Amino acid sequence: MLNQSSPESGDVEPVEHTSAATAPPVRITGLGAAAADRVIALLPPGRFSPAGLVELKARIDAYAADLVAEAMRIAEWHQADAVSAPYVRQASAYLVVRARNRKLALLGSLGAVVLGTAFPSFLEVTWGKDVSVTQVMVSAMLGIAGSLLVALQFVKE
């Protein structure tokens, strides 16, 4: 059962979700509390400090709220009346991939920008314009660095 309580009732930030079908936003908190309690009950005693247990509960609750919000967003995008199991699986996969590859995607984007800055100089050489040796060397280094960053993103994904 969803705990749709006010922000004062828990330590976790509520997730606000507005549906096109329902006008008022739904504030979702405490989704992972029961799941977190079940996980903690299975842990050997003393493995987590009290602060660690609080953080674990908060992270599980935040993931559960994000999962619900993302599954609802996907269902709305598909114009579905209800959130089905494939939408929940897709939302879960997206949340895991998104969190894991954020830095890698940033590196790939940076590499594409750096690679893009090298192309104008190479085009000038191709068109027969006069360019300095320094400009060609800097463009070559930028091109190599950008290519490596883009390739790193492709290899790691």
C-alpha cells in the first residue's frame, strides 16, 4: 500500500508526480519502508551502524519512489491506462543504467565536443587554406583526445 503522507511524517523527501488523468499531484513517501525493514531483518546484527541503517532505509525508499514515478511516466508516455509489469521492468532498468553511466555519458559528450573542435582545422587543410603547424598539431591532439573519450564511452557501455 502506498503511503501518501505529508513530508513531516518521514525522513525521506517526497516524490511529486502529476498525472494527466488526475489533476492533483500525488505525493509518494515511505514506499520502501517495509522492504527496507525486511532486508534489515535478514542482515546479521551489528553489520550496519545506526546511521548506516537510517541511510539504507532512506536509499531504499528513494529508489522505490523513483521506480514508481518512472514507471508511471513510461505508462503515460505510452498512453496506457495502467502501469503494467513491462513498464516497471523498463523503469527499473532505466534507473539502474542512468545512475551507473552518468559520468561515462558526460565523458563521451565532452569527447564529442572536443572532437568537434578539431574538425574545422582539418577542413581548412582539406580546402587548401593556409594553416599553421601549431594549429594542425593542436587540432590533431584535440581530435585524438576526443576520439579516445568517445571510444571509451562506447567500450564501457
